[in-house]
Amino acid sequence: MTGEGERHDERALAAGLRSAAPWARREFFVAAHDAVYAYACRLTRDADLRRDWTHDCLLRLAAEVAEGRFVYRRPGSFWAWFRIRAPFLVLDSLRARRRLESREITAQTDAEDAPDPPSTDDPRLDLERLEILHAVNACLEGLTNPDQRRILALLLFEEMPYEEIAAAVGRPLNTVRTDIRRGRVALRSCLVRRLELER
């Protein structure tokens, strides 16, 4: 049994989710909720849909770990997998919603008079965003400097200000700024290659 405020390390959390332990599910849902909700916010303005998609995504992620679809390999691997997998599941909810809306419209009107399904987002842009996210994750994992990798992850995925990053990693602010600058150069070079942006 764990204390109310006790937090487990990444390996223990992944093992707890693998065995479907209630404490691990609770801890994971609390830790991951805001990030998943932020993904949902990018795809819809409907507050109810945001909550539904977030809840569904968290449940599916926990189920996937329990089914063995994630294998812990090294520190950082669980949350790296989460950052890649969660946007796909949220996007999957968006697609399911659009299919449902399309069927409802078709059922209410004649096929030749049916208007296009309502859409505030272009699916091609959604897929493009996910491709970019994949490329960023892959390039981040490929950085040889672990300090730069951790600092850039906090900056890009947690959106932490420089001062909070310095406190989180226990390094001077100027060192953090230098690592971010150098890491961004390496990240940009990798993204240019992966996304074929070179002429």
C-alpha cells in the first residue's frame, strides 16, 4: 500500500500498470492527465469532448501497458512512449467523432444533397502535426548529450520556463540556457534531415 503523497519512479509505475495495480493507474492518470488534455484541446473546442477523449486515452494507454504493448528499457522510455502514443489515441477519437457525424448527416439527408461533415480542422494538418511530433521525439532521443535531452524535453513537452528547468535539473541557469541553445541546433539539424527540408 502506498501513501497518499508517495510517487513511484518510472520503472515501478510501468510495472504497476503492467500488473493493473490500482495505485499505478491512479498515479499515472494524475501524472498524465494534463498533457493528454492539452492534446485534446488542440483538436476541439468542445469541453465535453476534451474530457471524454482524455479519459478514453488514459484508459487505453493503461490497458496497452497491461497488455504488454510497452516494455520498459531505460529511464525515460515510458514517458517517451507516452508522448508518442497519446496524440495518436486522441487523434483516433477525433476521427471516430467525424465518422459518427458523417453517418448522422447521411442518415438525415439524401445522399446527393448531404453537406460535407462539419469540420473545424483539416485531417491532413492533424497527421502532419503527428509526423512532426514523431520526428521531434526521434531526434530528441538521438541527442548524445543526456542533459540536453532532458532539458529540451522539459522545455518542449512540459513547457517549463528556463528558471524552473534549472531548478528541476539542479543546474545553473546559464548552463541550462547553453544546453538549450546547443540542443536546439542539434535538434534543428536532425529535423531538417528527417523531414527532408533540405533543398
